[in-house]
Amino acid sequence: MARKEILICSGTGCLSAGAEEIEDKLMDELWKHELEDKYPVARAIKRTGCMGPCNLGPMIIIRPDDTFYGNLEPSDVETIVEEHLLHDRIVRSLLIEDDGHKVEEFQKLDFIKGQKKVVMRNSGDIDPSSLDDYLENEGYMAARKAVTLMDRDEIIEEIKDSGLRGRGGAGFPTGLKWEFTAREDEDEKYVVCNGDEGDPGAFMDRSVLEGDPHSIIEGMMIAGYAVGADQGYIYVRAEYPLAIRNLQKGIRDAESEGYLGENLFNTDFDFNVELRVGAGAFVCGEETALLSSIEGKQGRPKYRPPYPAQSGLWDQPTVINNVETFANIPIIIEKGSEWFDDIGTEGSSGTKVFAVAGDVENTGLVEAEMGTTIEEMIKIAGGVAGGKDFKAVQIGGPAGGTIPEEHIDLPIDYDSLEEAGTIMGSGGFIVLDEDTCMVDVAKFFLDFTQEESCGKCPPCRLGTKRMLGILEKITEGEGEPEDLEKLEELAETVQNTSFCGLGQASPNPVLSTLRFFRDEYEAHVYEKECPTGTCKALIAAFSIDESLCVTCGKCEQVCPVDAISSGEESYTIDSDTCISCGECAKVCPVDAISEGGNE
Amino acid sequence: MSTVKFTVNGEQVSAEKGETVMSACEKHGIEIPKLCQHDALDNVMACRVCIVEVNGEQIQPACGLKVEKDLEIKTETDEIKKYRRMNLELIYRSENHYCMFCESDGDCELQDLMWENEIDHFEHPRLFPDRPIDSSHESIVIDNNRCIRCGRCVRACEEVVGNQTLGFGGRGLENEIVADANDPLGESTCVSCGMCLQVCPTGAIFNKHSMFKGIKDECDLTESTCLRCSVGCATEVYTRTGHLVEIEGAGTDEESGGQLCEMGRFDPLLDKSETIDEVIYKENGTEKEMSLAKGLEKIAEVLDEGEEISAMASGDLTNEVLDSFSDAMRAYGALFDVVGAKRHRFEKEVKRRINMIEGHFIDDIKEVMEADHILLYDTSVRDTHPVLASYIRRAAMNGTRLITIDAYEDRFWEHSDISISVESPKTQLTRLVNQVIREGKGSIEDLSRVSSILGGLRVHPEDVMQVVKHLEEPTYDIIILGSEIIDRWSLRHIFELAKLEGSYLISLNQASNQYIRSLETEGVYEEPDIAYVLAGDEDEQEDMKNLVENADFSIVQASKRSQLTEKADLIIPSLSMFEREGTTVNINRKEKEVKQVMEPKGTLKSEKKFFEELVKKR
């Protein structure tokens, strides 16, 4: 019997789903069965970073067979240990089902099959707090190769040839950025990693930082060598405690093992990395605001030019890249630009990690080849949840836009997305089903951006607030015909005259929903109707058809506001108290309850 | 400087390379509307009102965009006008901009732009956030309800005053101007210079003592020089029907860059002391008014009888008044001194003894911002010369190492790299520093040696060694000597130190008018028969008070009642600083004009004439 290894996903998602409890239980069971020799404590269970299919957490993989168990309860652990570990029998009842059939191996999950792991190559596979584990997986080989065998221009050429574009959202060619900084004739230069991931629902960067911190350090080191910088800063938000912990450990380990510090790889190249923790202001994801924040100033964007590549941190030339961008660097150096360029499309090489959320069967992190279509992405995520119809997908977070059903075959790459009126952004991918109100979606994102505006310029600080006001008016059924025009005018002003990218992009969710779903807006304004029944103010109170009511009382139990009371023949709903949530109608066994209805 | 040609609204314009489009346009008479841009401050491109069209495609703020060859700029396209108006409306409708109920109605840059852009009806309802008003400060009110978040005040506080009291707090609609960590301004680190309210384009920050007294356009404006300290800031004094309304700094002024301090900006507005309009003679404890002619006769009579006469003038008077007063007093055989002149006489003596050349003295206080090290001896400069203090803070913020030595509290504690406080007489410390340098040269690493030189002084030897090390570096070092030091030994030690280390010196003086350097003065009788004191507008000086107290008969000439006039036997009216006309010499040895702001109220109309008459009476 081959020695087994247990991997337990210890990403933030699984930890909150109860991974630690599962781990404790596993340890107990191993002890109980006197398996501690076979599974010496230090190596018994490997805590990995995010494995990806977050809604299946807590989850474990048992090697060498890669057997995958998800959605575990502590009570399942006993069975797994007894059956699988002791008797080498797969516990079929605990396997995850895809389309009705049980999947044994992790790699064969539909969710994993369609993916291409480049950035997430180590996450979910190695123990992120172990430098040894990283080294066993070719860690720091790329940096060694770059520093000892390649000269600066060669590295920059390699990155340029790979076609890698910035994963922070705007997609600027990374090699070109490095070249600008390398060309600057200054002694002090810096490399900065932007880990201020702020889009609602996005956690790609967090997962990479948590699951594979050394790959970021290595990527930054290669950048530092290429542009002539010996100091790097990683900026992470305080809301990512696990990422911070793993990075701190990673930096300390790398320092003590000589992978950071002076004379790296026995050359005259020095490189150090410091961690800077931000307070979670969305605007600090904007590069100039982030640099101000590192300098200890208020996180407010600065005018460009000069760009950070020429004058960044403390006015010195600075390469600033996103987490995911840096994660791509070591593997490009290791496998070569051609290998990387072959992945993806012509204008967008490589992969992109998306945080897939919303109305899909399986939410979580999906790393897909550039050019994967929206439809394929949804398929990876197990399709629209509950068998409902697909309506649209919101890509790119608060700065992105919404793509409707008719473009479901759109390949996801920088240029196609831009053409469709959205951006790659940092990788938000929210699937919306037929029950989603698009006005409500726009309102959600605008509510976020107006609150996160740094307040520096009026269009962003005040324009977004005004737009939100109009959207609120519309969803409350008070929309006036001229409101749509006002909304567009405001959007245009905010887009064209805001100071930084945050402001300029903030009307995108409104503009793209207006472009593809104008009829929905119009229904709200002219018909005072929310076609999907989302906007409560536009729905009449529910009522019960006395002739059908069987006085079972189920409706009374589910009503969250106690609007339902029992009568002699039938239950009744107090229309003043009713908030039109529709819960009663869902539970009524005889369909006696309807909106408006029997008045 | 190379020039670049580009077009604005189809017209060819040439500008200097590196210049912004806004500045180039303004030089050619093309006005671009703006709110956050201010010539004294860095451009932050925040207000989005100065937007222009670039090469028919982009929209950029003119205050941030640098000129480039063949750039095509359009400032008034339909699109630009539309966006500009939208942004103005957003600004105007989002806070409490009810002009008719605002202190700055008529003095408001936002209001002007609303007029110019003919925005008289609105698309959007008024938001009314109802933010608390901060009126905790004695003179300055901050009303965030009228704030447009242009950040001029924040920049002025940091960039000009070097103080960093004001900042932004909160995000989005919660974004507001706050003092320190959202403290009431009156309890903050504010130095009360009022630069914030001077640059505020709206009624968000205003002067309590000037409010509702009149809009600037309806006031008379006099450009003058402040006589509160020897920096001699250029002032713009607004009056209305002969009453003081507001005092501002002149942006064109080289010394101050538009700054004023609490003394120059607020104190004159706060001064409510009783003025002296007539000659008053005290007889058996009662005051009797007298005509000016009678007063003259009385003075002549008294002075003629006196054997030992001491005359002392304030250092805050004009050259002309000092000259004519000195002439008159010498005509009567009096000894003549000016407050602050003693320090000059001592300095002269020290310089002669140690053979020190004038080259060590700097005549541009802004030079402190270029220094590598500043040794500030006596930190009272924060209160006596606040504008110079702002340059010291700015220097420290930009990397100059600041070393402070003071007998009391270090008033630059937030900025000093080394702060040495001495409880013992100051002379000892200066001697000490010198001694360490002389005896310890080459062996200053030896701590015990330094300690032995330090003897019983309660000073950390490490600190002194650091000071010595810094000054020994071949860098540009400036020693600033506060005005409170008036003992010869200290002066000697510090001057020697400067000579030894090749440092430069700025020597401050109590007197605001440095004309006293060239005026002949001498020590006066301490207990004279007769004392004649010509006071200025400053608070009473010790020297003057002592003189009046110790004289058998005292004449005090002043514009307002004070402790001096209380004790005087004969009180003569003088002009106040706003009634006087003449010249003054500031710390940079530059002659500056003092203009008459208001007509003299009392019977005395010209001091010069008065003293000439007095001479004739002899």
C-alpha cells in the first residue's frame, strides 16, 4: 500500500467553512487508529492554499490517487480514515457528484477539468508556509536562472515576447513597463506588488498570496533584477490576515535561507522585500494612490504623467504590478516565452484567474486560458444554478460591465471584453440568472464605488452619488422619464472628467446595463414595474385567495415581518406590513398566494 | 529656456518648456476657469473645472497638462463646456451653497464661476449633508458645508506653512477637511497663521473678526508692510469707511510668499485698546487734556530742565520716525536707544573681537530651506518670527537636519532631529559646544572625553557629539539665533562656532525695523531724571517699562493706552502703525514701504513735523 498523503484546503473560504475542525478530527482519528507512524505528525496532513471549488469546502485530497472529498462534516472523517486510509476503499457516499455521477479524482471534477493552472500552479498543492515545499516544486529555480544565466535585457525581452499583460485590469504589456523602468538612470528603484484587491467578491490575489507566497517574492525578485531595483514592497490589505501571515513567514524564511538579502545566488545582486499593510481603501488599488499610501501619506491618486515607471515610490522609478502578474513571471522564465505565448489568444496570452460567483452551481476560483468563452466558463462552474436561464455575466467588478446572453460565445480576452463594453478588471465573474434585475445590479456596484471614492474630484465624489440617487429613485418606482437621460449625462461626465481610473470606470456598470438592458430600465420608469420582481417597492403586496387556502399555516411561519395572521376560513396578509418578499407564495402548497392577487 | 509653440482655440501660443497649459494660456490672456489651482501651491488637478480638449480627442486638466510642441488645445468646445457646467453644478448643489446666507457672498470663486458659466437653474436637487461647523478656534471658522474639497487649505498648511495640521478625513461624500486626527481646530497643532482662509475660494474657511464687515470689492485696499517682526511681510489691508476689515498676505511678496502670522493677520483686528488722541498731563493723580501746541511746550520745558535724559524708541517704527525722534532727542542732549539695538551693538563688538566677516551673515531667510543642517539656538522664533519658522519646518520636512537648543520647551519638537534642552544658563551650553569642537576635534568619538568637558551640565553627551558631528560635515549649515539671546558671551560662542565650522548665520532681533543697525544708539541712563519713550504697537517691552518706572519724570508717546501710559507723567499721542507712512528695513536688509492705511484719528498728524517743532522749541 503506497503511503498516503492528505491535503486539506486551508484557504480563507475553507477555513470559514470549518476546515480546522476537519483537520482536528483527522488528527484524532489518526491517533485513535495508531497511525501516527504512517503519518508522522509533521507530514500527516498538508495544509494547502485554495484548491478552487470554494462551495465544496471543507475539502481534502488523498494522494497518491488524488481522491477528492468535499463538503465534509466532522462526522465524515471517521469513515474516511477507517475506510480509505485503513482499507484503501474509496468512500463513495462522500464523493462529489457531477451531473449525477460520482467523481473520484480531483482532476476529473468538471470544475477542474476545464481549467488551466498556470498562476495557481502551486496553490492547493503545496504548503504555502513551507519554503521547502516551494523549493521541491522548482521554487526559486527561475530566479536562479534569471540572475545567474540571463542579463537584464534578455529577461525583459523574454517577458515582452511572452505577451504577458498586466493582470490588474488595464492589461498594459508587462515587459514594456519593465523596460521603461530599466531605462531610467537612477540608483534607487523599486518593485511594488499591488495586492490591494478591492473588488467586491474578488479573491484571486488573496488566494495566490495565501496559497503560494514565494511565487510572488520570486516574481518580484526577477523584476528587481531586470530593472535594477534591490527593494520590493508588497502592499496587502489588512483584511487578508492569512495572506499577511503566510507572506511574513515566506519573507522571513527566504531571508534566512538566502533567497532574499545580499549577494543572491552568489552574484552581486541584492534584493529585499518588505510587507506594507493597507487599511482597505478601494482607491489604494490605484497605483499612484497605493504608492502614496506606502510612503505613509493619504491614499489619493496623483496625476500621471509622470508614470510610476519613471517617477513612482519616493519619486524613484518603480515597477508596480499586480499579484497575478508577478505569479506568472517565474514560470515564464522557467518554461520560456514561447510556451506562455502558446497559451491563450493572440492578443492575450496566458491564463486568467476569475472569482466565479453569483447564480452558478459551483462558485470559486477558476483559472482559464485566455479566449475561453463565457459559455465555457459557466460550464466549468456547473452551469446556472437551479436550472434557471442565463441572463448576463458581470465581468471586471465595479469598473467592469455586464455582458448579456446574446454574447455568451464571447471569448474572454482583453480586446473582446473591451469591445463588448467591459474590461478584464481584476477578474470578477458574476453570473446572473433570469431573476436578476439589471437596474439593481447597477445600483449595487454604484453604491460601492460612490462610497469608496477618495473624494478628490467632484465627478467621482458627487457624480456617482447623484447617479446612485437616480437609480434609487428608479428602483423605488419614482423614476421620471428624464432620469435616464440625466443618468447618461452624469455617466458621461464622470467617465470623461474623473481624475483616476476608479472614477472614470465607475459608470461602466450603469452604461453597460443601459446598453443591453435599457428595456428593463424603461419598465421601471414608465410601467413602474420590475420585470424580475426584485425591486420590492415596485411589487404590490401579496394576498391570499380565500377560496383556495387550506389554512395549513406554512405562510405564517415563513413570513419574516409577521404580516400574516390566521382567520376562520383563511389566512390573511396585512398589506401595509408586507414587504413583498414572496416567501409565503413559495411555501404555499396550493398556490393560493400571489402578488397583488385577490383584492 | 527653450520655447514651445502650440495652439489654443486655433491661435498660436508660445510657452516655455515644462510650463502648464494653464499658465501659458494665462500669460496670453486666455482665462481657463479653475477652482483648486493656486499659484502658491502645487497643482493637484482635483476640481476638474479647468478641463480642456487635447488634440481633438482627450480631455485633460489645463493645470496639470504640460505644453508640448504642436499641441492643439481647445478650452471652450460644447463638450468641454457641458462637462465643466456639470461639474460646477455637482459642486454647487452638493453642499450648503446658499450664497445670500454666506460670509463670502461676493468674494467667492465658485460663485463667480457659476455666474460666468450662466448656471442659474439646476438639474439636481440640493444635497444637504448638515456637517458640524468648527468654530473652536479664536479666529478661524471651518464650515465643511461650504467646502468644495479643492484642498487648497490642506496644501497651504503643508506646503507653505510647513505645518500639516489640516488634512482630508473620510471617503466619498464623507470626505471633509479635518484638523490633525479630527480634532477641533482650536485644540489642534494649528499655528493660527490664517493661510488656510486666505487661499479658500469659498466661504468654507473664514476670519471671525472680519466676517460680514464687507466684501473685498467694496473695500479700500492698501498694500503695505507688516511691522510685527523683522520678516516684514507684504500686507494687503482692506478697510471700509476708515475701519479695518481684513489683512491678507501679498502673494507676490518674496519674503513671505503670501504668508502672514497671527500677529500680522489677526491681532490688529482684535486690538480693542483705547486710543490716545490728545496730550494728557497728569497732575496730582488726575489727567488733564492739553492741546498739541501746549504739549510741545511742556515737553521742551521738561527736557530743558533735565540733566540726565534717556530716550528710547520702539523697534517697530519707520526709519523716518526713528530719525526725527533721534534728532530731536540728541538736540536736547539725551542718550538715545532703540529696543533691540543693544543686541546689534553687542554683535558688532563680538564680530570685531573675533574678526568675523559679514559673509557669514545671510540676507535671505528662505535660504534655510537649502541648508543641510540648521542649528536653531532659542526656539522662540516660532512665536517671534513665525514666517521664518515656517521655512524651518519646511526645511525639516524636506530632509534638512534640524538641531534645536533651548532653555525651555523645544517649540519645534515635531520637526527637530536633535533637541537639546538646557536648564542652566545658556552661555554654558554655547561654550560647551565650542569646547567640544576645539578640544574634542579628532577625538569626538571618545564619549568619556566629551562627558568630562560637559562637566555637571545635564545634557546628554551623545546629543552634543551628534551636533558636533553634523556641523563638522562639509555641508551647508545655517545657525539661527533667536532674538531672546542678549548676552555677549553667548553671541561670542555662537559666532565663533560659525566661524570655526564655516557655517552661516541668521541673527534675529526683537526690533522689526533693522534700520537700527545703521542708527547711532547707545546705552541709556537706567535711572534718569527724565525718560522719553516712543512706543510702537507691540506689547510693552521690559526695557521701556523699567525706564519709565525708574525715571523722575516720564514722557510716553503712544497711540494707545497701555501699562506704559499708566505710569507716565505726560502722555503724547503718536500714530498707530496703520496711520504711519514711511519705510522700514527687514531682516533681509531690504527697504520696504509702509503705507498709510487710515487717516490719523488724533490731533497729531505727522510725527516728523512734531519732532521738528520740538527741536525748534529748544
